[in-house]
Amino acid sequence: MGSSARRLLRLVALAAVAATAMAGCGGGGSSTPGTSSTAAASCAKSQLTLLKPGQLTIGTDNPAYPPWYAGGTKSSFWKINDPATGKGYESATAYAVAKQLGFKPSEVHWTYVPFNRSFAPGKKSFDFDINQISYTPQRANAVTFSKSYYDVNQAIVVLKGTKISSVDSIAGLRPFKLGAQVGTTSYDFITSTIKPTTQPAAYQQNAAAVQALKNKQIDGLVVDLPTAFYVTGAQVPNSKVLGQFASGGGAGYFAMVFAKGNSLAACVDQALAKLRANGTLKQFQQQWLAKATGAPVLK
């Protein structure tokens, strides 16, 4: 065998060794999560891409509102609910996902992240953010989203006894002054689907939009359906959920947000699939979101 042939055989052998090592490290980027032992190995706790080794850092906004968070304030920092209670739909879901990933509750750390900052381009201060963030293709240009942890419709809250309170169609809403938090799919829904004749009001936080409805500065407040029931039940006296909007034009679904390209998202998707299959997410919905039913559909 000539020297050139021996060199060729050595190169082939080295390539085979490199390919085997890459497979053992989860380097197969084309693998579908959950369909191979390689993908499963990459979701081992020690292999996860985290801000801090051994700690799962979860972001959400402050205040953390019911029914997404519950249990009262445990510290002076969190204005309404401390997300670390494990109560409320999003807190319970976050801890259930953390458990699937191998984290104890004591290894979960919550951090405050303003809503609009969670899906803005740039470095992230969290491993994932959970804060009623709807998936949109535009947002997905800057961050990575998980699969759905809650499919949701938009809804509108109005004050009882006002002119808008007798409206029963989307067309009937158009002459009225509507409002929502800026940067949300609720605000986008107003401009793209309802298309009111008056420029809708945009607020930096949902609390300001709620106050505007209280003060009659707007006629209707557009939010997701579970939040609408919380607004009527705890925030705005003499208000009601006028109706919800059919799937497809509303929020679509809520998803967890990750830094763009973070492989942790695929592992969270696996965890969510298990929680959906074993009925955990349905149980959480019944426990925390059961009141968000019965609103008429406006067409």
C-alpha cells in the first residue's frame, strides 16, 4: 500500500471518530426533538443551556396578575403576586416544566422582565419567560418560542349600562374608543380586525388600560379571555365581558420565550408534550382558568 493510500485511510478513520463523538454530544442539528436518543441526551439537566448552571431562571412581568399567578405577595418586590408560590396557571405550569427538566422548586429563580422587553432583540436575563406572550412570526424573528402552553381567544371588557354594552358584533364596535396594552396581540387585534373609526388608545402596562376603562376614557378594553374575567371580577366594578372573538383572529396561543436559538426550547417542548399528554395542563386550566368560559362570540 502506498503512502498516499495510507494517508487516505487515516483521514477516513479520523472522520468516522469525529462523527461518532459529535453524535455522542448531541451535535446532530437536524434531529427532531424527542425522536432519537441523541435529542433525549441533550435534555439531561447537566446538558441544558442555562444562564447559571444548576439554576432555572424564569422571567415574568411585575405585577404578576391572576389568574396567571396567585397566592399573594411574599415579598415587597412583587406588587401583587409572587410568582414563586407555584399557584396560578403560569406559575404552576412553569414549575411543572421545571420538574420535567429535573429542577427542584428551590432551584427555580424568578426575575422581573417587562412584557415588551421579553421578546425584543438582544441578550436575555432569563432562561425562558412566561407572561401571556402570544406567538407571532414577527416576534419569532428576534426570539425562539416554545409550543403552546395555552390556546386563547381575545375578549373585550366594557362598563355595564354604556352604549357599547349592547353591541353584539365586531362591526358594532367600530364607532367606539377602544384600548389595550401597546405591543400586545390585543392591540394588534383592535387595529387589524376590529378596525375602529377612532385611533385606539395604547398603554405601556395593562394596569393603565384598566384604569382608563374605569375612568371612562375608553369604551372597551381588549385583553385575553382569562384576563378579561379577572378584570371584571376584581379590577373594574360594574363591568362585564361583552364577548370573545373566535380563534384565528385573536391571540392564538401563549408560548414561552427564549433567547434566539436556545436549544432549551426543544427540551421545554418535550416537557410540555408530556404535561399535555398526562392531563396536567388540562388540570391546571380547570383549577385556575375555569371561570374563563361562557362569553358570547362576537362575529
